[in-house]
Amino acid sequence: MVSFILNGQIHSVNHVLPETTVLDYLRETLGRTGTKEGCASGDCGACTVVIAEAQEKTLKYRTSNACITLLGTLHGKQLITVENLSSDKTLHQCQQAIVNCHGSQCGFCTPGFVMSLFSHFKNYSSPDRDQLIESLGGNLCRCTGYKPILNAGVSMYENGSADKFDKNESDTIRMLKGLPKEDPNLILDTRKFCTPKSLDELADILLDQPNARLLAGGTDLGLEITQELAQPKLIVYTGSIEAMTCIEDRDHTFHIGGAATYTDVSPLLVSRWPTLGELFNRLGSVQIRNQGTIGGNVANASPIADTLPPLLALDATLTLRKGSRRRVLALKDFFIHYKVTALEKSEFIESIQIPKGDGSEYFVVYKVSKRMEDDISAVCLALRWRLYDNSLRDVRIAYGGLAEIPKRSIAAEKALEGNDFKESSIRDAMSAVSQEFSPIDDVRASAKYREKLAKNLLFRAYLAATQNKSNLRVTDYCA
Ligand SMILES: Cc1cc2nc3c(=O)[nH]c(=O)nc-3n(C[C@H](O)[C@H](O)[C@H](O)COP(=O)(O)OP(=O)(O)OC[C@H]3O[C@@H](n4cnc5c(N)ncnc54)[C@H](O)[C@@H]3O)c2cc1C
Ligand code: FES
Ligand code: FES
């Protein structure tokens, strides 16, 4: 039985298909049609809901795309939809602001925008236009134009930032903590959604059921369900296992559980490598980063996955587990062919280790995509080196979008390793990249453009290192 709070009440559900999405459940089972379906693929934000989780003494509010969030993941949480915001026929501050600023025309996108504004309202105590733009980056509107909606985001604070959710917070936390803990499963006939609570339990389930589908954030698996109509017999959710969501700053490494979300992981990684800031800000939208995980990005093994070039350049390793056996594998040995990895049957990614380095490395990441927000890379470069007396050492150059897997350019690394830090060395490495890769043409970029980008990004990294401008944005150079 999966139990969560909806509309101030405990809501329990048992007999539904394991792949039921929150959106379908809301609209088709409960008739709560305020939450809209636009794309059913996490792109438009019309289905945005807010999920609140109990911390020690507060609630953590995060937006989520209901269309690709599976119902079973709500166990132990509070689901807030657009129908819950007003009270006694008085609109919530964020709804009233949309009215006052004329932030809605056809209204189809409006519930999604309202929920993103609501989450912003709960997470920031004052209006800041840049933060608002980020919070709304996962919501599309085809008719109003964004200015009135942004104006609403600024003006929603005019009457203070307290609301009924603050008033009810301690009661909600008490209710959440009192929800039944046992067997948070969904079962229909022979099909099941289950939520193990420990690594051992997860490992045993996978040994017993090697064809089970693991679910972390669901931002890839959710699309298999809504776009390809996948119907897994057994879905195993990893997000309730503490060891899978942990993020630890250890002596020499950052240790990241296989189900830790981007929103949770990024502050630590960006504090160590500021160049990752732009990458994370441009990875999907806030909704996607609230759900999506680095573990899922690695396991999904897309050649254009954003975190893989930086993880390769930083010599990340994976701890893989099967039954009681653990093995540590370098990430560079994990990707075999297009979406084929070294994971064995019943094996899963338990954690990712990223060496912290000694702070003397030069490290940059560049993502080039057609659109700034919520778009996947055409090419991504991550580069790291150290300089000893003007000589380049420990060179790592990793690309996404150039091959069928995310890959280091061993030829370019060799062209630089031990050589002087000067333009001719970089030009040699650029030629090596051209020889090593044969990128493909697709909707994101032509092969020729990809090859040119790969070389020019390398040169850009050199220029930035020369001019100490490593945090320039890609657009600064493309202009
Ligand atoms: C709108 C949208 C925008 C996106 N934008 C970007 C982007 O800009 N950049 C980018 O890189 N990606 C992007 N993605 C893709 C996706 O968000 C990422 O790949 C994300 O990291 C997947 O993580 P997840 O936790 O959601 O994975 P899930 O969907 O839960 O899982 C992905 C796959 O990994 C398997 N899996 C999950 N956990 C484990 C584990 N511990 N061990 C073994 N296998 C496991 C699952 O079975 C599944 O096959 C986008 C997706 C959407 C829908
Ligand atoms: S319906 Fe478009 S993001 Fe969910
Ligand atoms: S108001 Fe029509 S899509 Fe936004």
C-alpha cells in the first residue's frame, strides 16, 4: 500500500498498475483535472505539481513533472496540486499575482506555472528575477508571453511570504511521520511497484528478479512508459534507500549515492568545480533536476548525457553491487557500445566516487545545445590538466556527442601529455580529435558541425586558461 497526503488527508492506494503516473492517477482516477497534460515527456511543465517531504522540522517543497513521476514514488510524501492552493475561496498569493498581472490567456499552461511559482514562493523569501527565470525554465507558454508571468512572480511577495502551508506545517510533518512504513508497494495481478528500504533488500530483489526495472528519478524511464508504452512487470524504486541518496564529502572523494538527485548533489560539486554550475543549470529544468539523478544518467548511458564527460575527465569510479558482491569500476570502462554498459544482470550502481583532486587542476566543461534552457547537448567537452613548469600533465579530455558512447579522446590527451602549454600543442590535440572521432549527423547537429565544435571547444579551453577566463559562458564565445 502506498500512502501519501493529498488535500490535507492521508490517501492510500494499492491495486494499480506499477507504471501509473501521478498525472494519470490525478486526472483519470481522482478526476482532479487542474493538472494538465501537454507533452507527457517532461518538457512543457503543464503537469507541474509540488511534492513536499518532511525534514527535521520543516517541509522541503519541490516541483515535479507529474507526467513522468510514478505514483509509487509518492509514498511518505505530500502531493500538492493546483486545486490545493486556495483556501476559503481566497486565491494563494501566487495565483492572485497571475490574475493581477494578466499572466494567463488560454490558461492551459497556467496551473503548471502557478505550481512553479508556488514552489519558488516556498523556497525563496524575496523576488529575484534571475532565480525566477530559473524556476520557470521548465514551463512553456504559447500565448501569454513570459513577461506578465515573471511580473507575477515578482509581485506575489507584496503581501508577505506567509501562507496556509506555513500554518499547517507542523501538522503535516506529524502526519507524514505517522504514515504506515510497511510494504509501500503497488500490486495489480502479477505486476508490481516496490520500494525497498535497504541496499541488502534491493540487492536480494534484483538477484531474485533479474529483469526488474530500476527506477531512480524516472526522467528517462518515465519516457519509456509514456512514449514507448513500456509495461515493466516489476519496478523497483531506489529513492527511499538512505545509502542510495547519500552525498558525502570524504577525505579524497565525493561519494554520491546512486539515487541522489541533481538538486541535492549540485551545490557540493559546484562549490568544488564552479564550471559545473552552468552545466547543472542547463541540465533539463528545475523539475527534471529535482527528480533526475547522476546514477540514472550513468546507467542510461546516453552518448549526450551531460554529466558523463565531466565525470570521465575527473576519473570517477562506480561501485557496482550484485547480491553481496561489490566491485569498483572506472567510469571509462563502463560504457561498451551505444547504451550497452558493463552492468551485469542483477547488478546496480550503488554509488559514484569522484576524486576531489588537490585543487591545482585546471578543469572546464562546455555544453553546446540549440537552446539555452531545457535542451540536451549537441556536443559537450570536459577537460582537465595540471601544469608543472609550463608542462601539461594528467590531461583528460572527454566528449559527449562525438561517438556512440561518452568517451575520452585518448589521442588528444596523448598529444598534450608532457608537452608545453602553448598554442601549437593545442592545435596538435585538435587534429588528433578530428582523426579519432567520426561523429554522426542528426537533428541536434551535423557531423561537420560536431567535429568543428569539438576542436573549437578545445581551443576555447586553452584560450580561457591563457586568459584565466575559465568561467565564460559558451554564448560569450559563440557571439
Ligand atoms: C525534459 C527532459 C530534459 C532532460 N534534459 C537532460 C539534459 O539536459 N541533460 C542530460 O544529460 N539528460 C537530460 N535528460 C535525461 C534525464 O533527465 C537524465 O538522464 C537523468 O539523469 C536520468 O536520471 P533518473 O534518475 O531520472 O533515471 P531513471 O529514469 O530513473 O533511470 C534511467 C535508467 O537507469 C536505470 N537505473 C536507475 N538507477 C539505477 C541504478 N542505481 N543502477 C543501475 N541502473 C539504474 C533505470 O532502470 C533506467 O534504465 C532529460 C530528460 C527529460 C525528460
Ligand atoms: S505534460 Fe509536459 S511536462 Fe508533463
Ligand atoms: S496561457 Fe495559453 S499556453 Fe500559456
